[in-house]
Amino acid sequence: RALRADGVIVWMLATDTGLAWEAPRIERALHEASLPTLMLTSQPQTLSAEALTEIAQFRSALEVR
């Protein structure tokens, strides 16, 4: 909130297995803060076309708000 973010993208690499346990807590905290959130967990190190599409859709949804 202090940063006045319109939304949050959480990007977790597939190799960050320790962080995966934190994803539900992070998502819950962002939801409770009423921040739109795109959770991209278990992602490869390189950006996939699917992830890029999800990010573009998320951004478009934020613009409508």
C-alpha cells in the first residue's frame, strides 16, 4: 500500500522449492490487503509465451479498474 501499487505479480522459479511453501501465505496477505495479484509459481527461468499472455491479461484487467 505504501508504494501505491495497482497490483502485484509474484514470480517464483521452479527451482525455488523452499519459497513454494510461502506462496499461500503471500497470496493470502495480498488478498487481505485487497491487492490484485497474479501468482506465477513454479515458473521456468525463462519467460514463456503463456506467462507473458497471463501478465498482459493481468495488466489489462488493472487498467479497467
